[in-house]
Amino acid sequence: MQTISSAKTKQILSASGEVEAVVIKPDSLLSKISDMPIWELAFRPWFLAATLSSVLSIAAWLLFLHGQLPSLATTGLSPVVWHIHEMLFGFAATIAVGFLLTAAQTWTNRRSINGLPLIALTLIWLAVRGLLWSNDPKLQLAAVALQASWWLISIGYLASMVIKAKSSRNYQFIPLLTAMMSFNIGFLLADINGYTELAMHLSRCAILLFCLLVGIIGGRVIPFFTGRGAENAKVKPTPQLDKWLPWVSLLGLAVFFTGYFIELPFTPATLLMLAGAMHLLRLLNWNSLATIKVPLLWSLHGSYLALGLGLIALGASYHIDALRFADALHLITVGTLGAMILAMIARVSLGHTGRPLKPHFSINIAFMLILAGALARVILPLAQQPILAWDISATCWVAAFSLFIWHYSLILVRPRPS
């Protein structure tokens, strides 16, 4: 009796020179999904998911501030803590880790996380976003556990790549991300257990740690990109500033962190302002004026300017009553983290998908919106207009990142052009 099979075959030439029929095994649905372009590298799903999440989170926060979303007060986290977590860790940290996992493939010439492991990490990230809305203590702890696992797996992948490649220059990112993870988990556990002030302090420490991270990455890429992409740019090296700036930043963070638990005879104000001044001195050597005609460059320079001014403003807030620490902090969170992330993801998304580094004109408007929102968030409260500051800053953020999503979604999900 003849067996009828629906399996497809193809003809191949065997080692003996004879033609043989080989059965082709059909790809499973899971393998087809994991082979989709979006799972090629971490930047693709995480840039898209994190920016979309930030737009929704800021919109929800603005509605809550105007009394239109009272359900936000019934979630497992305090409303302000939820807002901070989604923007600082759900957005900024996700983008930063996605960037590092992508860049590490270039640094080490080793394959970064992709396919099924990347899908699993993305699902973990999505689960955390949903579970944080629950007021069930068990689900809240599940969210913390999943957030910790996201960090550990991500850091593990990065560490494996740089250590195996002996890329010693990049070892520093392992302890920095580990510290960021510690602040993140401590932040969540503190608020869940009723210590909201401690959670707020840890979030501010995390922002200062981000300043250190921006100083390291920005110190590498901004002068490099400027020298290559701006016509007649004269970028001067700053070896002494590069050497001492991380230590000043780290010392300022240490003093700020410790001051919450122990009464110190001094504040971190001087160290914060010193770090800010050093960032500005660094920027003066990078020929910012030469980047005026290149949006992907002046946006980076503008965000780095906000870092220097923001740290100086933070230090000044200890001595100027009218300047609130939280308002000064937003010059960094919006003007530095928001603007630099937008500039970097606009560039990386083009470069790593094999496209020319020429963003759509509306992305230039997005760069300006973010920086304008940062200025409004800091200046308007000085004029006794805090609500207007929130409204303008939030609207600018939503508009800017919506423009990114509009123009980059297809780029991030499609294969590289042939």
C-alpha cells in the first residue's frame, strides 16, 4: 500500500553525486514570529514600545493632574511614583539598555540578544506595565520580581558580550546598570511598603546616575558624530575633563544619596554645580555652532547643554527658594533624557536599519518641541504658573514622541532595505 504524504521535498545533490529528495520541514509559527525583523536587535521593539508607553503615560498623568483620571490613584503605586517609574524606568532605562545591547554588538562583534529571548524579555517588560496598575499585593510583588528579572537578563547579556570580547572600555556599564537596577527595585519596594518619600529619594538618585551615564555615552558619541557630520567642525579633545567628570558626578551622587539617611555638615550643591560647569566646559570644546544645519547633531548638543544647566540649577535650588528642586530636575529629565533619547533613537533607528541619516523634517520639529517643553517646565513655575508649565511640557512631549512613532514605526518593524 502506498503512503500519501503532503510534506514538501526539494532535490539536492548528495556527496556521492546522486540526486536525492529531502523533506523540507515547515517552519513553526513561533520560529516565523521570532524571525520577523522587529526581533533582530533590542533597539527595534524597545524603542517603539518605550516611546509609545511614554506618550500614553504622560497623557494619563496630565489627565490625572486635571482630575480626569481618578483611577490612577487606586493603583498599587502612589500616582507620582507610578508617573516617575514609567518615565524613568519604563521609558528612559528601557531605551538606554536597548541602545547598549545594540551598540555592544558593534563594540564586541558578537551577536546581541535577538529572536525568542528578545521576545521573552519584551513580554516581561509588557507584563510589568500591566501589573503595576494592580492594587493586589501579590501582583505588585510579581511586578517587582519581573522587573528585576528584566534587568538581570539584560545586564547578563551585556556582561557576557563585553567580557567574552575583553572589551574593557565597556566594563563600566555593568556596575552602572546594576546600580540603576538596585535603585529601580528599591524604589518600587519602598512605595509598595508605604515609604513614598524614600521612593522619591531613590528616583532622584537614579536621575543623577543617569547624568553620569549620559556624561559617559555623550562624551563618546557627541564629539565623534560632530567631527564626522558637521562641516568644518573643530572638535577639541578634553582628556582632563573626561577623566575627572565621572568622579565628581559619582561623588555628588554619593553625597546626595547619603544625605537622606545621615545628617551631613554639607549639601551636594557645590558638587552638582561643579559637575554642571564641567559639562558646559566640555561642550565649549565640541564646536556646537558648526552643528546648526544638522538636526541630528544640534539636538544632541542642546540636550547636553540642558545637562550642564540642569545640574547647576539643581545645586542652585539649595540656595534659591524660588527655584524648586523638582522643577530644576525636570530640566534634566525632559531636556536631557527626553531630548537626547529622541536624538539618539532617531539616529540609531536609521543607521542600524541601513537607511541614510536624514530624518523626516517633522522630527526636527520634535527636537525643538522637547527642548521647549523642558524650558517651560522650569521657567514657568518661577513665574507662579506651575499648571501651565505641566500642560505645555506634557503636550510638547506627547507631540514630539508621537511624531517619532508616526515616522519610525514602519522603519523599526521592516527589514533593512536591500
